[in-house]
Amino acid sequence: MPLSAVQAEYKLWCAKISSIDPSTEILKLLEYCDGTFFRAMNLLLKVMATLSVTTASVERSFSTMKRIKTLPRSVMGHDRLSALAMMSIHWDTVVDPEEVLDRLAKKKSRKLLF
């Protein structure tokens, strides 16, 4: 298919989807795309649907785990490690100390038995 035909098809496709929300997922657009009339756009949408978006979030998680899981912490449990990772990843979340104390006060008493 010549480039001019693809460009013309793209212009028609843009006119057709102008009323659709721009944040619509690729798979929904693929369902909306008629493969017989918009062959090139159908192919491009299929390619876009199969490409991975990014690996930045995975890489960020690995670097966070590398920073958290040091030698002294290598024996900690899974729950504690997950909690530390969440605190490190979401460092910018504002936590009210009064709310934390209220939640801890409502929990069951944790007295040590000697």
C-alpha cells in the first residue's frame, strides 16, 4: 500500500474517531476499526496492541528492592519487605501521624508475656 494511501486512510480514521474519548484503550479502538475499510489502521492498531508500553516501573521496583534488601534485612519476612517497598516507592504520600496512632490504639493489645 503506498504511503499516500496510508496517509489518506489515517485522515479518514481520525475523522471517524474524533467523537471517541482520546483515552480509549487500543483494544477498544481495534474492535471499533473495520478491517475491510481501514486495513492499514487495523494493522497498525494490532501492532500497537502487542507492543509493551514500558519497563520503567519494573526497573524502578527492582532498584527499590535492591536498595531495601540489604544483608541485615535479608532474613525479614515477606510482609515486612513488601511494606518497606511500598513506603520507599510511595515516599511522597503524606501520612498523618495522628491517624497512625489512632489505628494502632484501636488494635488489640500486644503485651509481651514473660
